Amino acid sequence: MTELIWENFEDPINKILCAAAVVSLIIGLGQHGFPEGMIEGTSILIALVIIIVVNSGNNYLSEMRLAELVKMSDKQDVAVFRNSVDAETIDASELLVGDIYAFQSGMKIPADSIVIEGQDIECTETELTGEPDA
């Protein structure tokens, strides 16, 4: 969370507001004394805190939504035959050693596998090795 707060200070406007608040506090205290001289500088600091809280909150929510989308994109349903003739649909991350599953054209194979039955099967390992040939 502290990283999200410090990211706000990479913005030049926030740096300028911070510097303006410090200068305003120094000038205000020098001209008007303790209570009255802090009004302008303090109001700038309050505005800066509001900006940082809102931006950090928005960035945090965006990162959480992105993490959820990444989880959903990694999900892959697989038809598995476990001790029955009927296929059971599960997530690929739940596959176990010895499971028999059906795959179709264009599908990513979710695990190391042995092909039991098929015709004209070609496989590309582009995502693993970068080799585009089948």
C-alpha cells in the first residue's frame, strides 16, 4: 500500500503542491505568526492528502480488478472422465495424475499428457519454447 502512496509523488503536480505548501507555511508563519499563518499552507496540504488518498484508492481497486481478471483468464474448463463414462467439467488446475480428459482443436493442453486416441494431431510449443512450427 505504501508503494501506491509513493507513486503519487512521481507526478510533478503533486511535487509542486507539496513545495507550495511548505513555502506557503514558511511565508505565512513569517508574516502572520502561528495560528493565522498556517491557514493557506495547511489547506494546500489537506488538498494534497485528499488527492493522494483518492488516487491511491483508485489504483488499489484497479490492481485488485486486474488480478481478478488475470485469475479468470487463466481458468480453463476441461472435460474429465473419472471412474465414469460421463464427462465431468472441472478447472484445469484441478487435474490429477491419471485423469483422462478430452481436448479439441485449438485448445491449450493443461498438463503433461499421453494421447490415448486421436487422428492427425499436431502440437505447437510456441508459448514454451517460442518455436512456431507444429
